[in-house]
Amino acid sequence: MQILVPGTVVMVDARVNLYKGVNQLKINEVSKIENLSEVDLSNFQRVSPLPLEDMKKKLDAYLNSFSDKDVETITRAVISHFYDKYITYPAAVKIHHEFGSGILHHSLAMADLADDVAKRYPQVDRDLLVAGALMHDIGKTIEYENPLMPAQTVEGKLCGHIAIMYAEFKKIVDELNIKSEVPVLLEHMILAHHGKLEWGSPVLPATREAWLLAQIDLIDSHMMVLDKALAPIKEGEFTPRLWVMDDVSFYKPKKR
Amino acid sequence: MQILVPGTVVMVDARVNLYKGVNQLKINEVSKIENLSEVDLSNFQRVSPLPLEDMKKKLDAYLNSFSDKDVETITRAVISHFYDKYITYPAAVKIHHEFGSGILHHSLAMADLADDVAKRYPQVDRDLLVAGALMHDIGKTIEYENPLMPAQTVEGKLCGHIAIMYAEFKKIVDELNIKSEVPVLLEHMILAHHGKLEWGSPVLPATREAWLLAQIDLIDSHMMVLDKALAPIKEGEFTPRLWVMDDVSFYKPKKR
Amino acid sequence: MQILVPGTVVMVDARVNLYKGVNQLKINEVSKIENLSEVDLSNFQRVSPLPLEDMKKKLDAYLNSFSDKDVETITRAVISHFYDKYITYPAAVKIHHEFGSGILHHSLAMADLADDVAKRYPQVDRDLLVAGALMHDIGKTIEYENPLMPAQTVEGKLCGHIAIMYAEFKKIVDELNIKSEVPVLLEHMILAHHGKLEWGSPVLPATREAWLLAQIDLIDSHMMVLDKALAPIKEGEFTPRLWVMDDVSFYKPKKR
Amino acid sequence: MQILVPGTVVMVDARVNLYKGVNQLKINEVSKIENLSEVDLSNFQRVSPLPLEDMKKKLDAYLNSFSDKDVETITRAVISHFYDKYITYPAAVKIHHEFGSGILHHSLAMADLADDVAKRYPQVDRDLLVAGALMHDIGKTIEYENPLMPAQTVEGKLCGHIAIMYAEFKKIVDELNIKSEVPVLLEHMILAHHGKLEWGSPVLPATREAWLLAQIDLIDSHMMVLDKALAPIKEGEFTPRLWVMDDVSFYKPKKR
Amino acid sequence: MQILVPGTVVMVDARVNLYKGVNQLKINEVSKIENLSEVDLSNFQRVSPLPLEDMKKKLDAYLNSFSDKDVETITRAVISHFYDKYITYPAAVKIHHEFGSGILHHSLAMADLADDVAKRYPQVDRDLLVAGALMHDIGKTIEYENPLMPAQTVEGKLCGHIAIMYAEFKKIVDELNIKSEVPVLLEHMILAHHGKLEWGSPVLPATREAWLLAQIDLIDSHMMVLDKALAPIKEGEFTPRLWVMDDVSFYKPKKR
Amino acid sequence: MQILVPGTVVMVDARVNLYKGVNQLKINEVSKIENLSEVDLSNFQRVSPLPLEDMKKKLDAYLNSFSDKDVETITRAVISHFYDKYITYPAAVKIHHEFGSGILHHSLAMADLADDVAKRYPQVDRDLLVAGALMHDIGKTIEYENPLMPAQTVEGKLCGHIAIMYAEFKKIVDELNIKSEVPVLLEHMILAHHGKLEWGSPVLPATREAWLLAQIDLIDSHMMVLDKALAPIKEGEFTPRLWVMDDVSFYKPKKR
């Protein structure tokens, strides 16, 4: 049937009949689920180990935590604009957080680190850094077409999630009529968050918060890469060379 | 007076009096010209050696030359949106085309090369390439604040003209409701036109036309760099090392 | 038989006999064709899509087009010295223009671009640039042993076509007793035409024409690379990563 | 006098006499202070903004916080071996933490971040990471000769603080007769903490904790670099290019 | 049996019986040889083509050749400390000198070159250079576990033979109570002998002798690489690309 | 007078007169010395510390030492072709061997090292390596115009001494009608002797002898660079950073 294409979720209306002593599945109807938020995706793909409801509460807590009103207004507007996809999409095709709700999982982990760092260094603008952590990867909701079979769209490949996100962000924020520097500071953080031109950021971090966001992104994504690489390795042995970790074989120490 | 700040053009209402046999300038009023398109900028800055009227006619000819309707619709919409600045702004703070109407001068020269190349290689999408040539640097009208004293704005420094242009372009084009791939193909050309990640493009050229646009940009800008570098050099001698030309000293051959 | 080695063309004198109702080929003699210009190579290898006669006429037209007598004298002398191989050899073992008469095809395409660019920039020495385009790859006639099975000779591998060409060029030109700078300017163009030291040029381009020649070479060779890479790809899809194009997957837009 | 050489602290026994109505300083004796821990160095150099006593207490708290006995034994042994210098030396000749007690200040800030990160990622070996933070720069006590005039010794220049520290560490730890992998894991962290071969680490990080230590070192040292670079800059303006931050000019946002 | 593990040498006490006209091996006992110096390793692995006794004599000659007493004292102490392994271990797991007594073979060949160079350049400190040649790779005796199955230990992988050697060297030398600069000069040579930070030296050569040692190491190891790569190649042909020789295919000239 | 231009040697016919008790120089005639080999250049420039006659004898000895007749024939032909300049020219404008007879001095020192290395490694083709050492820099006689004021000619700058030498070498050797591979092997050595494409060799070393020649060139030129850099430095101190030695400050050890 035409609707049985990879990456779709279908509802099957069927009945099990006993026919000559053998169970038989009789399909009445197969219908495509158009809106993926209606189904529990964890039945169809690997999902974040954290319960979605817990993550949604944590996100709310962060949204309520801002003291800078412009930061709050913008972050609420942007996240609500992408909300359904933001809470369900994976953060990557492969490499790290390549599971359902991966963007949300990764964004919250980065917000946690952002909060920690801001407590240690009062000179950091905490609200900017946390907002950057929450929003930096939202572009991936546009870059990928289908959360069940994450693959870059043509637009995603030709323009990249950094530029796509920046343009979407700007469109939403321009309508909010914010007077302060907050929009341009957040736009800079989004554009610079890969940390290096060779990694696809069109500008290098040029504010304290943009520089920290790139570092925090590195830490959280690499922790996930190491989790995955070390899982199948025995204690006292090395992983294969990890391309994403400077081509180094990582060691799994013996339990003590 | 407060209005006499660098980068402004002022109208001076004054009278020359003869006082004890000496000419004396008596100023009645100094008023700031708010709209720079009302004045002939060539009185205040170095401008393109090509007459502005000729360039405007050539631009019109190119706008009339498209056979692809989507390309035409988009290019007209984008250029008219930025028109006043597009025809007066310099293309750079320094390095190349750093004179009044530099963007227009540089864009038309690139359109000429684009047209030539497309004639030689019929497999090239001529309309896309010419449109890319005309629009690729429009972001500089936003990146710079004042055409008389070109300096990057804070937004220009933090986001760069490539991303700024891309977002503006997308906003304008999204409203045109184009169905074809033309918008994303042009967006890719704008994003990729620096040709290398290290030079600030967030994606590498991945279409024939995007790759050619980057090459054509290189040729026209470097011709201008060489004009400037070779002008003060005697025949049979070398320029100083030119940073922008791989740090090479260029030779000025003897006239034959 | 000893003469049936790969890369040779042989003349077979044979007769078809009917023997017991079956056609039978009776070979009388097999003789090696020593001079490949006696045969129509298009029977044995992929050749340029352009008819050889047309290309030869176009070459003549370019040779007649020079106003600089030194450029003309040198170009005629060099091309006539290599003529037979120049009009039949492929331009590469693989990658681009890897077909019969590939050097001629590629050289003329570059001369066309050179002519175009020189018309747009009167400060360019058109004759030098066109002559450079015609002669820059002649060294490949020495670098490769056999046009039917192009493979680098030991000398080609150990010395490279750039140095080989330069030495041959210098030998021919030294005997012409030219007084002007033209010989050294053309020698520089040949040596610098790869554009980068990492790509095997022993010097970087240091004249306007040498720099342009390297750019034009890049454009024509990359157009050919893209033709080949995009040919088997469906519209709306991407090529595999192209090593020669910065390892990028190129997109083939949908027909509009 | 011979003892009045730069970088020494001297005790001056003098008396102020009134001589013909003018105060006169009569010096009886000048003696060199051999042991710098006897004097309050903050009288002679810029010191950490944090009170030394507070830092010492915090250090004690960290030493008491280890649950891994091998980590604790080693860290106590190593720090007590270098104690006097560890609590007074600067962390660098220039660039960052170039003030009295800079090593201690920087090590504790890194231990704080290490603690934070380990709380967020339970898969991190917290004790190893904190111990690495406390000890990674102890080699600088040997690399520099004089805390008042920090300059690398000949040994410091020829061998570098990473190798020097590693050898000292190994000597101390070898005598502790530890059976577990802890010594080699800490040695690896010390050797790899610069994070890149080009930055003088002889091995790349190959354990989760070694990788994190290098990231945390980057964050704390760069926060200090930015503090210093941004201090003299007006809001809304950019620093000069910062060599240590990828040659980027950093922006100081306007207060909101 | 448990003792029959790869990399061990065992003594087999067996008898050949004739049983029903067929030879039969009857094993009485298999016992592991604990001390590998008791057996002739050339029975079990590829060994240096030079007789071990000759190499030992040559080593003695070099040890007797020093006129600088500090150099002699240190070199004798260090070599005797590692003697058994020094004369039997391979110099590498693969790439070069990967055979029994490879460290000794390679060290003596380098000492020969060192001696030659010092004769040509009297400004070279010959004793330092020869001592560096003899000792630079001793760390490999610790980096590898088993000379019959050379594989890096966990410590070897995590710390590298350069740092390991440096620490061992320092420990031995510190006890000799040498007053001159010789220890630090030799330590620098050991640390810098890879010649580049990217190749794992934590410091770059900063003395004449350290720079020469790195060059001499390059020459001897690359001669061995070429011997191995060219051996199976016919005259007049090329090797495959050699990763260790800048990825170049080397030519084997025809015999003349 | 017109002939008193920098870089010329003039013969002055003058007389010292006593005039009013003061010595006065009366010049009768100033005539330019056209052939610099007529004069003792050591009166006018810094020359090699080795007596020219000794170097000439050593050169003769090397020319007589070849057992390979083709190598001998070629080397004699090439050196005699350039003889006058070969024995008087400096090897560089600056950096190393920048004194009279510098090419000869440097070539002989390299031949010495070549001879040493070939004795240690019998697999080396000694005659090729020594011949390469003697001839590799002969191109500098053409690259520089005037040995007293060494400066690159326009041809030297545009083509480089490697390509120039190769072409000259080929022209001379082609007339010798050598049948063996020796010419192409020597041509490869000349082209590859800089050892890296980034250093201006159009091909990388691909024979054992070409690779060794590049190493030997590095050693002899760097010994000279260090001599010059260390000369003004006190024992126990460091040179400034040496650009040519990877930007490292070199240490001058204390005399022992």
C-alpha cells in the first residue's frame, strides 16, 4: 500500500481470527497518523531516557527563572513557536542525542551547565546563557523532515541549521519589537555556537556568553558521544578511534 | 555644533562678506541632510568611476533579462527593498570597491562575468547565477551604518553580512509565496558565496551556480585589489606583499 | 602474439569464411600502427564531444588573433612543436577531460574564458592570458606515454608536467631570441598555473595574468568534474562527496 | 649593594632622623628575606582577590571530600610536597592568573567547575576530576624561579611544566605504593591537560576525566582572560583582537 | 593449558615414540620460561640482522668514548638500569625496527650518524649527541609489555614513551647528584626528539643537539621504512603510497 | 660618476699628495671591473671561512670519486658550465651561507654528509647523492644577478631557482645523450630538494636519494643558521625566536 512508506506511523485496524486452528491477522484498515504528537513515539524509536513530562516541567521552570524580561519574552515566543517539534525531535542524525526528544534533552542539560557556570562566574549574563542553551538547536526542527527517520531536508543540507535557525529567530523576534540589545546578542550566540568557522559557524564567538555556549555545547555533546562509545567496551580496554574526539581511542578504567 | 559629527552631510547657508578688504564667510544656518540620496555623494567621497546613471540602466537591463519568472520576481523584490542603499553604498570598508556605489559597481561586474560564463557553459543556470551576482552583497547595506564613513555596525560585527542578508532575503521571499526551488537555491548561493568556511560562509557551495558565484566574486574583487596595489608601482618592479593575494608580491610588467 | 599489448592499435588483415555453415574469421596478419595520427582514435577511446576539425579551426583563429608579435611567435613555435600530441592527447588520467583531444578541448575552453575576462577588464594583457591558456597543459603530452592508455611516465611522476613543460618551453623559446619580457612572463604563468604550492606549482601567481590563468583553469576543470558527477544523479538529489570539490556533495536542482 | 637584585624581598632596618630640619632615612642594615612565606606578599605584588585563608580552607574541604582513598592519599602527598609554593605562586607569567596565589586561585575555581560537572554527569569519576583540577598546574612551582618576578627557569623553558610536573608527580606517587590504576589515570590527566598536541601536551586526552579537565581549564583561564580584556572597554564597544581567543575582538554589551 | 598464551616462551619436555609405525610426540611437561634473557629469542621472532654480540661490543665502545664525565656517568647509569630490555626489545610495534633488539640496532645506527655529524661540525657537542642517540628510545622498554608480542601497555598508551622515559631518566639522574647542565640538556633531548609537537614531543628542540637528534632519528627510521617498502618492489616501479613518507609512492630505480 | 653604482667593483688610479701638510687623494681614473673573477672578492664582501683553493681541490676530489660514469659525465658538464659563478656566488640573500663562495661551501659540506650517510647505509646510491649535493643549488647562480649585492632577478622571483636550475640542467644533459635513468633521477633530486611543496618544490621526494638530499640540505643550512644566531648570545641564555627554526628560541649551554 502506498502509505506504508518508511518514516510514517500508521494506525492498523485489524482483528485476530482463529482459522483452522491457526491465528490469522485480518486487517480492515490502515490509516496514516498525520500528527505525530498524538502518538507515543517511544513505541517506535529510541527516546530520551528522561521522562518527557519531567523534561517539560524543567523547561517551564527555566522559562520562569529569567529576571531579564526581554530574554524571557523572546525565549517564550521562540520556544512556543516550535513547541511540538522542539519537545519530540532528535538532536542529530547520528553522533550524539540521536533519539526522540533529543533536542529537548540536550538543551536542558546545557541549561543546567549554563546555570552552574553562571553561579561560579557572576560576571556571566546568566539569563542570556541559559536562553542560548535552550534555543541554540531549535533550527534542527526545520533541518530534519521526519523525527522518526531523521535526515536533513534539501534546505537543511543547502543552508544548515545555524543559518535557518537564525533567520527564523530573527523573524519571530523582529515582531516582538524589543528595544534592547538582547535580540542581537542572542542572534550572535546562535550563529557562533559551533565555536569555529570550520565547524560551520559564520562568525566566531565574540561575547563571553557566546564563547561559553560553544564550550557547554561541546561538553554536553561529547559526554553523550563518550557514553555511547564506552558502553560496549570492557573495563581496562580502549574504544576504537573516535573521529569526533580528535581521532583518539578512549580508555575505560577498571572499576575500583 | 552638535550636528557637525563625522559622517554627516550638512547644508550650510552662508554669505561671503567683504570686511576691511578681506573675504569673510558668514554662516546663517547649518542643517543636517537626513536623506543622503538627495545629494550628490561624489562631492564628499570617492565614488565608482562609472556614472551612476549608466549603472542604473545596466541594472534595469539585467532585471529585464531573466526568462525564469521566479528568479525575476525575487530579484526585483529584493533589490527594490534595498534600492536606495544598494545604489549608493560602498562594497567594503577597505580592501576592494571601498568607494561610493561600490556594491552596485561590484554586483554589475560580477553579473557581466556570470553572463559570460553562462554563455560558455550552457549547463549553467544563467538566471540564477546573474541573480546571485546582483544580490550576494546586499547584506552590506545593513552591515554598514553610514556609506560616507563605512564601518560595521555592532550587528554587522556580531552577525556578519552573510547571515544578515540571508535572513532579510528569506523574510522578503517568504512573502512572495514562490513554489519552486528558486528561493532555497538563491539562499544557498548567498550563504555559500565566500566559498570557504574559514572565510565565513556557514556552508560550502553545493550547487554549480553557488560554486561559480564564489569564483566570480573572487575574480572581480581581486582585480580591484590588484588595480589598487599596482597603481603606485613602477613598471619592472614588485608591489609589497599583498595579504589578500596569498601574501605574494605582484609584478608590474614593462610596457611593450 | 607479442604485439597485442594493451594500449596499442593494430591493423588486422582478416577474411570471413563460411565454414560448415558458420562464419569464421581467418586472420592473415596483425600489424601494429606506429603513428597514432594515422587512425581515427574515436574508434578506440572516448573523445571530445567537439569535432576535431572545429577545434583545429578555433585554434588557428586564436593563433591569428594576437596583436603582440612576441606572444604570437612563441605560441606558434611551441604549439607546432607539440602539434600532433597536442591535438590528440587527453588532459588527465582521470578527474577531468580524460578523453581523446582533452588537452585541446580544455585549452580552447580556457582561451574562451580568457578572452571574455580580458574584454571585461581592459587592464588584463589579453594576449598573454590567451597564450597561457593555450599552452599551460602542453607538458601533459610528455607526462603521459600513450594517449590511449593515459598513465604517467616515470619522468612524469618524478618531475611533474609543470616542470617538464617549463623546461621544454624554455628550450624552444631560448632559440627564438626574444628580447622582451614575454618569455619570462609566460614561463611564470606555466609554473604558477596550479595556483597553490600544495597543488604542485613551485611559485605562486605573481602577475595579474598568472593569477587569472589559475582561476580560469579551476573554473573549466571543475565544470567538467561537475558534468561528470551530476550526470548519473536524479534531479532533487545529491552526488556522493566530491573529493575534488572540497569533499562536498553537490545538489542537482529540479528542472523548472 | 649586591642583595638589592630584582625579585628579592629585603628587610630594611632604618631610622628617620631630623637633620637640619629635613627628614633623613638612615639605613642600618639591609637583609634578604630568604623564605618568602614569612612575609605578606600582597605588599609586593598583585595577589588573588580572594583571601588566602579562605582559599586554604576551601582546599582543605576538597582534600576531605574524596571518597576514593587512593585519590586522597596521592593528592594530599603531592600538595603537601609543594605546599608553600602551591599557595603563593602565580599561575602564569602573563595571559591569565598572573598574580600571587594564582595557582591556588585557578586550581580551586577549576575544582568548583569539576564538582558541578560531576554532579550533572554521574558517569564522571568526580574524585579523579577534582584531584586533577587541584594538581594539574603544580609543575609551575618548578617552572618559575621566583614568584615575585615570574619567569621560566632554563629547565622550565627546555622541559615545560607539563613534563616536569609529571616526573615529580610520578616520583612522589611511586613511593606511595598504590596498587590501583589511580596513579596512571592522574598522570594521564596531567600530561593531557593542555588538550592539544600543538599546545604542548605529549598525549591527547583519552579518558573522560582527562578530556573534561582540559575543557574546564579552558573555561576558567578564558574567563580570566576576558575579565582582564573587557575591564578597560566601554559598554557597547569591542576589545582589541585577543590573540588567546582565536584573535577575536570581544564585545562588551550595554548594561540593561 | 593455561600457560600456552600468546607471547610466552615455553620449554617442552617431550619424547618421540614410534607407535604402530607412526612417529608420535609424547609431551611430559610444559613449563613457562620466565626470564626471556635465558633463551635465544631469534628462534621465536625476527631479530636484528646484526649479531647481538657485535652490537654489545659497539655499545661498549661508545660508552668508553665519552670525554665528558657527566655524560658518561649518566649514560652508563641509565643504560645499565634498563640493560636486559634495552638489548632485546624491538623499537616499534610496526613501521620501523619492529624486530628483536630493534632499540639497540636503531640506537647504535643513530650514534654512528651522530658521530659523523659531530666530526663535520665541531660546534656540535658530540658527547651529548651520541648519548642522546643511545638513550632517546629507552622509554620503549617500559611502553611495551612483551618483546615477543610488542603492544603498548595501558601506561604506554596513556602517557607515551617520551614522558615515561623522561620521568625514569630524571629519577635515575637525580640520584647521581650531577652539578652541571648535562642532566637538563639530556632531558630536553629526550622530550624534544620527535621534533614536532604534532608528533608528541611536549617541547620543540631548542638546543643544537636536540634539533640534530630529531633529524638523525628521522633519517635512520626512514631508511628502515624505505628498506621494507622497496624490498618487494620491482626495479623501475613504484611502491604504494607510504603514509609515513608524506603519502608518497617511492620509485625503485633500475640497476645500472 | 655614473659607474659608481652599488654592487660594482671599480679600479681607482689615484695618488696621495701632501698638500699644506695634509694628505690628499688625487683620483686620476675610475674604471669598472667587468669580470669579477679577476679580483679577490674577499676584499669587498664577507667570504667563506674556508680558503677558496682548498674548496676547489675538494671539489676536484669529489668529481674524481664517482664510479658511475653517467653521474660523473653529467656532474662535470654541469659544474663546468657554471664554474666561475659556482665557486664565487653566495648561497642565499640572507638566512644561511650568505657570503662569497657560499654555494660552493654549502655544496661541499652537503657532499661530505652525503658521503658519510652513504657509508652508513650501503643501500644508498652514493654517487647520485653526492652529485645531487654538488649541483642542487647551482640555479642560484642564475637566480641572483650580482654576487656582491645578492638580490633575486625578476626571473629569479617569477620562476624560482628550483625550476630555473632544472631547465638549465636538462638543457645541458639532453646534449650528453645519456641512456640510463641517471638524468631523470638527478632532475627529480633537484626539483624535490626543498622537501615540501609548501617550500617550493613542485614534487615531493620519491626516491631514497632525493629524500636524503632534502634532509642533508636541512641539516647543513640549519647548522649555519644556528652558528649565526648563537654567536652573539651569552652562555646560559636564549636567542630571540628563530623564524627559520619553527619560531623557537635556542639555548646556548654553559661551557663545561
